[in-house]
Amino acid sequence: MNMNHWVHQAIQKINADFKRSADTHLIKLELPACDDIDLYLKDESTHPTGSLKHRLARSLFLYGLCNGWIKQGTTVIESSSGSTAVSEAYFARLLGLPFIAVIPKGTSKEKIGQIEFYGGTCHLVDPPLIYDESRRLAAELNGHYMDQFTYAERATDWRGNNNIAESIYSQMALERFNTPLWVIMSAGTGGTSATIGRYIRYECKPTQLCLADCERSVFYDYYMTGDCSIKLGQSSRIEGIGRPRVEPSFIPSLIDDAVSVSDSDSIATMRFAEALLNKKCGGSTGTNLYVAFQKISEMREKGQKGSVVTLICDSGERYLDTYYNDQWLIEQGLDISSCTESLQSFYETGVLKP
């Protein structure tokens, strides 16, 4: 078979899969104490692979195919904290390609199970080794290292073409405050915040973009100091976001504000959200939502009206053994009781007290 013919078929398969998929829902979360402020959550957990990373994986595969990096029989390798690997395993199976996920040893069992369900192989290493080990495997197997941390910000068409930013603004069109005052976005690669930030500027929107960062992550400090050499010895406990080094896809000039959220506050907010949404969400959603509540509290104090948008990044069903496990919280030294009280007070008054 002509190699270009196989590539054309592969691209058609990915595009056909996209046509079979509906857009994700934009949920309006009612806050009784905030009459003049509306909060929306873009529910990315409803993608076929259950997370925001489904969009990224699709873009990375198309990018690799169109650049000539992925061919028939190519082994695809990715370094990931789990969710991107799940989504890439899905697309690798769609194209009949071998897939290896290089993931940290602490990745949740649920994510490992999903990667394997889609036919991927999990290669567990100590967190700092995921980059070098991915490159080594790609060289050894003559495969392709997808490298989401480098290519996330450039693989997606940020001008539109059904990207997440265009989707949000389209779904907001009939809302009373149809142009968000704030979009809140956590960062793993930084690719989604780059797409949203560029789209906001390209469309000349007055929306501001706020980074929600977690503990054991360099993004907040990098944004505040401009020092791209910052590195940490530990990996984030909030899977999918936070990095121990500054990733190439993270672009701080697109961000208008940044907030660092403790892991206790992220997990408390994630659990609090379950009662409001009637669904379990992952820890990164807790990080996003805590900052959204903080911005709403500030808007209310200033007498501002408007809307705030953030993301449900993935489902909490992936974290039953960790974030939803009280014993795990004790082992990690995380106490969520104080934040839980503050969140309940916020819901009743519209004021979030640290």
C-alpha cells in the first residue's frame, strides 16, 4: 500500500470519529447568592475517553500524520500523567498502531486500566524520568515520541476550527452575559490555556484568562517571576495538571492573572462540587472551580456583573482510590475540613474566605 494512501485513510478515520462525536455540554451552575454573576463549566469528561485530553490527542495525531512523523506501523510513545495517554491509546487503536505510555509510578489504577483497555502498554517510571525514557524508547523502537509537552500549543488550530475556545463562545451566545469576564484554566502542558488565550486575542474579546495552578507545580512561580529555569523535585498530586519544570507549551504572556491553589483546597472543592453537579469530577476540576469561586467572590465585592467559565477536565471515577478515599487523604497529610466550611459559606453568601 502506498504510504500516503495509508496516511490519508488514517486522517479520514480520525475525522470520521470526530463527526460521530457531539460537542461537550456547557453546564450553568446556579449560585443563589450571586444574582448578577453566572458560572459555567465546560464538561470535557463526556468525551469518548473521558477527559479534555481527547481534544489534544486528536490534534497531536493529526499533527504527527500531516508532518510525516507517524506512518503505517509506527510505534507511538507518549510521556503523560495518565489522561493524555488514555486518549492517545484510543486513537492509536483506531489507526491500528502500537502505543506505549510512559507514566509516573503513582498514576491511578483506573487510568492504567483504561490505557490497557484501548490496547496501550504502560511503562511506569519515576516521575522525572518520563521525558528521557520516552525519547529512549522512541529511538530504540524507531517510533515516534508524541511529546505533548512541546507540541500541545502548536498542534491545535487556535483561530477556530471547532477548538475548545470557539466552542465555549458559541455555546455562550444566548446567555445574558455572553462574553465571559474570566475564563479559568489550569495547566498541564499549557496547550489549552494557549489555545484559549490566543483565541481571545484573535477575536478581540475583553475576556481575561486566569491560570489556576496547584501545589508542586512551577507554572505559577514562572508566571510571577519569568524564570523558566525553575524546577521541582516532586510531581503534582493533582493528576493532569502542574509540572515540575516549565513546559515549552506553556505561554505566560497569554495569561492575565494566576492563582496557586493548595491540594487540600482543590480536593475539598472537587468533593463539594459533587453535591452541586450530581457527578464526580477529578482534582483538576477542583483547582479550576476554587479559582472560579475566588474570582466570583472578588467580582461580587467590586459590584461587578458578568460571567465566569471554567472546565470539568475529567471524571472523578478515575480517582476513587485517591481523592475520594479518606484514608488516602490522611496518608497524604491533607485536611479538607476548613476549606469545606469556607465553600459552604461561599455558596450561602457569595463570599469566599481563605
